[in-house]
Amino acid sequence: MPVNGQNQQYAATIAPMPRQIESASAARLAQLESALRSIIRGQDEAVRLALVALLARGHLLIEGVPGVGKTTLAHALARAVDCSFQRIQFTSDMLPSDVLGISIYSPVEQKFEFRHGPIFANILLADEINRTTPKTQSALLEAMNEGQVTVDSRSHLLPQPFLVVATQNPVEHHGTYPLPESQMDRFLIRAGMGYPETDREREILRAEAGAARLDDLRPVLNGAEVLSLQEEVAHVSVDDSLVSYTLEIVRRTRESEFLSLGASPRGSLMLYRAAQALAYLDGRMFATPEDFKFLAVPLLAHRVVVNARYSSTRKKSEQADEVLREIVESVAVPV
């Protein structure tokens, strides 16, 4: 987003802070986004939202039908940032210990030793997370919120950076368990991945795109550099008018006649943090109204619950998106 027109107002409020990020950081981020797009064709918005989640220290939930590239996106992101990666294929018979790890008695040491589970990785792919029971889903709550897990009354820190990329099939599919509100609220962003446009699908067929090219993907960043970028994101300036804009959107979700549950304070905090990350991804050290407007639906729609008063022909999983879009359009953009 170029610094012109309305954006200049917000740029002017942050002096003496720099208006643009360092050219080296901007170049690396552009290279990272380009590398992911070369693997995940026709899903540019999902790629962008994944990078926002990474920069904002959040977690990503990707929803879509099988075969659109959800798993490939997680693999590609882990390779591009040169971080440790683990995949968990969630099933109905999985236990929390299969995710977190387990204490095993060692006859040699004569004590219990903790064996780390797959959650101890920088990037965790929780594949088809809604195919396991709520009990196992809840094993991720502490890890996603506090960056640690507790087993047998002992806390174990997770490696940093730590990002959960969870995938789920649409809730209308058979054999799925809807994620509880407390679990949904832990995800910074819910991104949808649908069928690509015809031209993009033609590129997929003609080019060696997808998993076949993952082995050719070279790292663009490393874990230490990701942590450094996350620290810089926290310094992106946000004008007071944009804070009021965010709070008004969140307030209307709580007062909407079509929602039985509105966005929590965590929702407004996450929207603020994600807008900083999007601005940084665009090479700016200041946020604009467009950042908040673009992110409002993928940041808040999964944090609300639509009630029976809302009449829509859209699928249940899409109704919250529709309500949020109407709320966002009803709130005046600060000028």
C-alpha cells in the first residue's frame, strides 16, 4: 500500500519514527512472500495471511475442502523460514499425550523422564484438527496462549518462534467435531482456501507446482531473523483514531441482533497486532484504515457465533463472515 492520499495522514502522526522499514528487511519479506506464492498458486490471500500470523506471533487456522493446498502451505512456510517442523494428523482416537508427550519411567535413572511430543517444534501443522475430540483439541490451548505445555505438574517451554498452522474441513463434512469457542479464540486468523481460478489452475497443471517443488524451496529467513522481525512489528505505529475504529467494530459485534456471542477483548488486541504485522509486511512503520478493514473478517469472524435470527442462504461456516462484513461496512472509516 503506497504512502499517498489518506495514508499520509497516518504517516505524519508517527514522526520521528521511520515511515518505512529497512530496505533489507523489506526485500527479505518480499522474497519470502514470492517464494510461497511460487509453491501455492492461486491462493495469494492465504499466503499473505499466513505471513501476518507469523509476524504477529499468532496462529493460523485454514479452512477448505481437501486438495486446495492447505498442508502444502504449512510445509512451504516451514522450509522458507528454516525452522523445525512437525505434522500431526488428527484422528478421532488420538489422545492429548500423542500431542504433548508423555513421562516414561527410566529404570537406569530411576526416575520419570519426559519424552517430548510433536508439539515441540517451531511450526506445528495440526492437520484436520476438527477430526479429533474436544479433549485432544484442548491439549493445544496452553501451548497456543502461553508458549508452554504442562505435563505432570511440570511446565515445559516451547521453542521460539512458535506457530500452529491448523487445517480443518468445512464443518458440514462428516466425521468432524466443531472447535469450541475457547479453541477458536486462540487462533489469530482463520483463512479460507477455495478452488483457484481457471487461469491459476491452468498454471498448476502446466508447472511443477505444489509438493513436487518443495524440495527445491530454499530458506529465505531463519528462526533468529523471524524473532527479530516480530520485535520490529511491535513498534509499528497505530493512530488513536484507528484504535477507536477497532473498538467500534468489536462493540458492534457484541450488540448485533444476529450474534449470540461477540468478539472478546482478545479479538480487538489480535486485530491491533495483526494490523501492525500487515503494515510491516507492506514495508510501512505505520498502520492505515485499509489494514484494519482487510483483516477484520479473517480476524473476528471465527470469534463470534451467529444466532437463529440471521437468515441467509450461505453455508453455516460462511454466515459469520457475512455478518462481519456487514458490520465492518457499517462503521465509518476514520479520515
